[in-house]
Amino acid sequence: TSEFPLEIPRSQNRNFPYKTTLQTIKTKLYKMKKLLFLPLLMLCFQITKAQDSKFEIGPEIGANFSSYAFSDGDFDDKSLTRISFGAIAKLNFSENWSLKGKLKYDGKGSKANDGSFEEKLNYVTLPVMAEWKFGDGNLKGFLNFGLYAGFLTSAKTEFEDGEELDIKDAVKSTDFGAAYGIGVIYKLKDNMNLIFELGGQRGVVDLDGSDAPNPYIWNQ
């Protein structure tokens, strides 16, 4: 229909194999254009190795728990678990304050409540945050707060019958917003730390890449 903002690629119009009607699928996808991202929670493990007392670097791996909320409240969804991995670097200014940067792959998205489809958005993200540490001894706590930029690498809808629809052209290629987190640092030895972090993101960029007058869609 003319009001539907997400065009089906021509290569997928021919012999369209979905069990439901094309109009039903269009309606579902149109509803997804009205979604707002709920807070993205990230559960991460990191190991940093200190080259000296001021600089640390290491790998990070974790899981993202992402879901949507409709702006008009007419649809329920489920959280979608995606992987996250990358590298972390920290510059320590003092015993309590650091500047933390990450470069990582972030999987985001959501699942329909009836299991009929999932939307998966994949980003390369660059968070830059201040870190405040507290506590003494080998176990310390910390708080992160800062900004992030995300660059979309792919976006697709996966249907329950195994069919896929590329929606990258309907999503903004960049994302930007606030990044935050809380966690603990355990000192394994003099130059190595094990880090557990629970973090999140809150986007401020409208993700809708179409020209249609749709409600805003944010990463949170």
C-alpha cells in the first residue's frame, strides 16, 4: 500500500514464498517502524593487561539483551539475546579516575511475542566513557558514563519459516547516544585485571531511514 514505508526489494517480490499473505507481512513490518528501543543491557567480561600503571588494554565479550516498545502500545515483543565482542583500552589518570574506550561489534534487535519474526540490527560501536573506581584491595567497584557512536553494518528481518528480508536501507546508518555501566574489577595479578560489567545505551538518533512521516525510533 502507498502508506507502507518499507519497500520490499524487487529481487524478493518474485515467487514470494511466505505462508501468510504479503499484506500481513507488510502490516507487521509497518508496525515495527513504530517501535522504540527499550534500554539495551549488556553483560560483559573483560581481561585487561596493564603495560604500565597508566594504560590498560584487553578483549571484551558479552551478551546484549535488546527489546522494543511500540509508541502506540498495540504490540508486545520479547527480548532478543545477541552477542557482543571487541577490545577495550583505558587511560588511568589517578587511582580513582580513568578514560575508557571500546571498539566492538554489537548485535541488537527484538523478537515478536508470537515468535513469527525477529529483527536483527548489527553495529560497530565506539563508546567513550569516564570511569570512576571505588573500594580498596584486589576487588573494586566502578561506574561508567559517557557517549557512544554506532555504525550499522547490516539489518534484517527473519521470519519463522526461515525466510529473510534485508531492511538495511530502511534504518539510519549511524547511531549516537549515552553509554553507562556499573561493575567490579578483580586484580588477578600486578599487571592483569578481570572485569565484570553491566551496561546500557540510550540513543538520541531517529533510526527510521525512510522519508515516511513515522514516529521516532531510538536505540536505548
